[in-house]
Amino acid sequence: MASVRHSLPGADDIHRVELPNGIVLLARANFNSPSVVISAYLHAGGLLDPDEKLGLADFVSSALMRGTQRRDFQKLYDELESVGASFGYNSGTHYAGFGGRSLVEDLPLLLDVMADTLQNPTFPVDQVEKLRAQMLTGLAIRAQDTSDMASLTFDELLYAGHPYSRSDEGWPETVQAITLDDLEEFHRRYYGPRGMVISIVGAVEPEKAVGEVERVLGGWQNEAQEDAPALPEFNPPTKTIQRHHAIAGKSQSDIVMGSHGPKRSDQEYMPASLGNNILGQFGLMGRIGDVVREQSGLAYYAYSHLSAGVGPGAWYVNAGVNPANLEKATELIKQELKRYVDEGITAEELADSQANFVGRLPLSLESNGGVAGSLLNIERFDLGLDYYRQYPDLVNAVTVEDVLETARTYIDPERLVIATAGP
Amino acid sequence: MTEEIIQITLSNGMKVLLKEIHTAPLVSSWVWYRVGSRDEVNGRTGISHWVEHMQFKGTPEFPASVLDKAISREGGMWNAMTYLDWTTYFETMPADKIDLGLRLEADRMVNSAFDEQEVGSERMVVISEREGNENEPQFQLGEAVQGAAVRVHAYHHEVIGDMADLHSMTRDDLYEHYRTYYIPNNSIMAVAGDFDTDQMLERIKELFEPIPAGAEPARLARPEPEQKGELRLSVEGPGETTYVQACYRFPNASHADFFPLAVLDSLLAGPSNLNMFGGGISNKTSRLYRALVEKELAVSVSGGAQATIDPFLYSINMTIHPQRKPEDALSALDNEIKRIQDEQVNEDEILRAIKQARAIFAYGSENITNQAFWMGYAEMFADYNWFLSYLDNLAAVTPADVQRVAQQYLLPKSRVVGTYVPNGGEA
């Protein structure tokens, strides 16, 4: 049988290089399929948007694929799609992400498109306006989505006064306010080699892959590149806050309720993550799924999620219920959260989730995309190249007491944020 | 993804397909049943999907709470899907743990309890699932168009079923459906991954061969009559966004025209993602994208057909630009269809479609679950050879074939056009 350990990335098979201009490259080979994936990020997320121009970072990231000095929009996509390749950008709160995939024979094209769109975008006005119309339609569709609107409301309440309370996609009026100059200026100030991390995984020797990236991006300099500002302090809510966002004519309402959570780099991340698994993931969505779906039949989906990144995290339960059951479901979830922090978890529950975390690693790292994502994770949170090999020990070191203590640090049933959306 | 596989039929009629892949310490095991919404009469719509839900409610040997925990504890992933023609269950597990998946599938092929109380609570869960679907304008529109495009055949209704039937079906209805279709001679097992074929086959025989064959299920035979003219409909609901869906009659997957139509679809609406797990590619250079999105009549367009046992539908979906009218987008669609009917496509365009399909298959071969999926899936409407020869069949398509199928299938008289008309914020 193929060995589990050998299948996980580690220091002996991840090739990591830091280029003089600041770009960090990570590569790992996988010759099982004739394909290759690029996955990357840089510090150019929505955090950098002015309040009145929310959506700017998102707009810039999408506009990069709309034309460069060498290729117009149709030429860019024609080259990619003609060979079954894809490449694109997206934007989150802290980072803009980019990447793509192709047959390995077309990797040079993928790299060329990456280098071209990063460095030479032209933001053609007609394309920018088409993109704006698409973004505005996306926002109109979002306004009708009970799950999206409950999540946005949750962030507004939980992170009140903190930039995490804002929408990375913006709002119709802020997207309307963004000008061509704004796009160009944002690109000039925040797109550059410093802080950029690129991973390449697939049917190519790592040294060769790294050399290829260096060839196309090693000479890039941007002296105007600015660093992202530090995050302000976050103060969690001191009492329960509840808000309903009305959307008429819907047959289902969404609930997003919970509290803040640890940062990815906090020691509490692993106990919180295991605890979250017990609370609302393990098996058919953990304790929450058991109570809300299996026992009460109140929802098709009911689970908990731990969102842990650079700054203060969020720890919440999401469920979609009939509008008539909104209160009943909210109360059930509240009781379950209370039971979780009052009584903690059993040794058996912890052992189950530990086995789950360790056992599922090979599956999550099977595809090129999965490995490329894990390499970015290693770099972003400074986990060490052997992180996934040490992972079983890190998981198994967590105790029942650690989980309980972490739960009590973050979840207080008397201080919950409860956001709902629906009729 | 072109290696040979082992195919064997057990003494009880269950077909087994095995493929060793030693790239990762994983095994993916799938059991497919030939039952889906095509087997449902009015009053029982949605029953196949609901039965699939009940298959997670436990047996005497594996009660519900034991079942899900056991799979998760071993680091496995499992799920099930119900569709027009089939229902399937899979487990992807660390290679040394797959026996659990095999045992549980053999067990729930015959021993599921269908406890009355569990049926009651699952009724509410399925209703909730449908309510979630109803929140989406495109579900509302798709259901209306499908219902109008298919009047006689059981492909008429959505897989999830009609609300009326979800309220009225009983435990005994569900159990009867289960006993009728969940028999070895109506199922296929497909396993791919890091195992030894002889050992795997021996274990499968040990677990599944004792299950007796059942009576071959009777099938509904209600072929859809020819459509005699274009149908138009509208659905009204909340929101600000207008959607248009145009559905054309499409042949079954084993029909020779399926491949020229796949090329046609690729040129018109971009290549369909052929993987259940693993990515597809973008669609920004297809003829419809250029004619609709680049011309700012729509903000998105997609198209596609499903591989089905009986003839079904090819659907083109457009999200209309906020400043434009749906009829403008529709007339641009008609122009593009006329162009592909009047002018032969270039040979290069066909080569492009083949290369795209080759890339998409390569992405799919990165994971074992997707490889196992294809083995069983192809058997549901053709056989595994359909998958193996897919690229060759695309390569055999000529520009004249594409023109012929465009002229034959993309006719206004055999289509339904539906529009979702938003009424602003009002209910």
C-alpha cells in the first residue's frame, strides 16, 4: 500500500525559495496526473478599501484579467481556454488570491499570463464597466440570499467598530463610487512582489517550477508598494445582540449565531478547532446537526464553523429553517451552546475527532489544489515545512480540559451575536 | 484515466468494477442503484431522494449514531446523491479502513429500519431542503421549465419531489420503494484506489454475494411525445434580477448524436465540467459569452446537458443585464444558433473542444473519488467504455456533424423558454 506519511508534504519534498525581490515560492511534485496547479496570494484585500469605496480590492482583482499591455480580454481568455487552462483572481479581507491550472505542457502559458496580469494590467474602460454591471448584479442577487445576508449581518454585529464588520464585496453605492483612477492607484500601491507567496504543485520538478517563476517574476520591482496597515484592537460584544434582516417572499430563513474565535496563530486554535468539530461538524454535523436536524427535523443544514485567520476569528452556527421555526431553532442552538460550555466534551468525543482530523489528512491533500493550498497555509501562518507530518502529534496533544477552557474563553451563551435573514 | 479495469458480475447479478490506483493511501467505494426520479409516479415524487435520506438512519447492526461516527472517526468522507436515473452512495477512506465502507453498504442494501418516527423527522428535513431550493429564483424557473418541457415522462418533476407528495407519502411507501429497487441485481459496485484486486474481490463476494437477487423492477414506459411548437412561460418572484432559461429536446447519452452535441455545447456555451470532483474551466470565449455577455445583454450565460438514459433536455441559462430586456438576449441567442446552423464550424474549433475535454479529465484524475465515480456513473446510462472512448468519439466529430445536430435539435418548435420576472422587494 502507498504509505500515509510519504503522501503528506514535508521538508524533504517541498522546495522553498525566497527571491531577492521578496516573492516566496513553494513547489512540490506530483506526477500522478499530467496537470499542474498554481495557487498564490499577496496583501491586497478589502481591508485596504476606503469606507466609501468598499469593493475596491475585489474590483481590482477581477479587473486584472480584463486586459494588459500585451493582451486584451478576449485574447487572455482565448489563450487559456483554448488549452483547457484557467487562471483568475479573487479577493478576501486580508489577501488577494490568484492562481490557475493547466495540463503541464501549458505551464509556460499559465506563468506568462500570471506575470502579465500582475504587472501590466490596463483597466480598459469598457471592460471595467462590464465588470461593474456584473458586480452590481452579484450584489442584487446577494441581497436576495438569506444565507449571505445573515452572514453579513453577523459580521456587522460581531465586529462593530472593527474593519472586519465591512463587506469585502461592498454595496451598490460603494461599487458605483469606484473610478478608473481608484483601480489604477490601488494596483500601484498594493500589487508588488513583497509579501507575495506562490505555490506550484503538479507534474513538474520543483526546482524547474521555481526557476520558471523566477524567470517571469524575479525582475519585478515596485517601489511604490505599501504595506498593509496593522489591525485595530477588537472588543467582543458585552451582551447578546440580535438582529433580523428582512427579505420578503422567501420560503426559508437563515440563522448565523455565535461569537468571536481565536486567530489561526493562537495556541487555542487547535483545541477550538477540535471542539468545533465536536460541536457542529463530526459525523452528520456534530451535536448541532444531531439536535437541530436529526432529532428535531428543523433544518436540512445545521452546523458550526470556526473561521480563524490573521485577525480575530469567528465561531458560529449556521442553519436554514422554515421562517415559522426561527425562534425555536435559535433557542435550541443556544441551549446546545450552553451545554457545550457548561459540560464540555467527553474523552470519547475528543478521541473521535482527533482520529477524524488525523485520518482525513491524506484525503484533503490528495489533489494538486489541496497540496498547493496547504503550502500557502504553511507559509501564511509560519507553520513549518513539516507541519503536516507533525500534525498528528499536535492534534493528539489536545486534552478534554483544553477544549473546555477554549470553549469558555470564546463562547458565552449570555453574550451571543444572533443574526437572521428571511421574511 | 485510461487504464483497464476489472469487471465481474456476482452470482446474484450485482456488477462489480475494480481499478487499482496506488497514488495515495486511499480507496473510494461506490454503490449505484438504478433508481431515481424516472421511476416515480405522481403521488410518489421525491420518493427516491427521501429513501436516500433514510439510508443514513441506520440498521440494527449500524444504528444511525454509530454509522456516521464510525466513518468520520476513520477519517473517511461519505455521501449520497439521487438523480433522474440513479441513486448512489460512496465512501472514500484511508486504504486500510475501507472495509467499514464495504460492510455498511452491504448491510444497508437490505437491513435499513425505516423507523416510523425517523421517517417523520426526515419528512421535515426534506421539506426544509425543498424550502431552501425554493429560495432560489433559478430553482423556481428551472422547475417550471422542466415541467413544461417534459409532460409525459417522469423526468417531468424535480428529483426532490413536489411539496404535496412530501407531505403525504408514508413510511410504507418509502419502505416498499426501498425493497423494490435496493437489490443486488439492480446495483453496481465500483471501487478504485490503493487495494489488491484479488483480496478486494474476495471481500466483496463475501459481503454481497449472500444477498439474494430480487425481482427485476418494472419500469415506467411513458416516452415523451414530440413537441409541436415553442412554449413560453414566466415565473414571478422577489428580487431585482431577471433570468431566462431556454430548454431544447436532447437525446439520451448512448445516442450517436450525443458527441457532436457535446462539441456543439462546448462551442456555444463553453465546455461542461465532466467531473463530479475536480474542476472545470472558465467560459469567457464561447460564442454565447461573446454574443451575450461581451455585448452586455446578459451578465452571465451557461449551457449544458446531462447524460441520461432517456432523452432529456439541453438548457441554456442567462442572467439578464440589469439595463437590458430578456427578449434582446433571447434574440441574440437565436442569432448565434442560426449562425451555427448556417455556417460550418472550423475544424480548429473541434480540436479546441477536444483539448479542453482532455484537460478536464486530467484534473479529474487527480483524485481517486472522481475516478471511482466515473466507473459507476458511465454504467448508469451506457458502460465504462463510454467514458474510455469519450475523447476518441469527440475526435471523430466533423464540422458537418456539428452543423447537422444544430439544425436538428436547436429548433424553436422543440424548446421551452422561461423567464423569471422579478417583482422588486415584494413577495
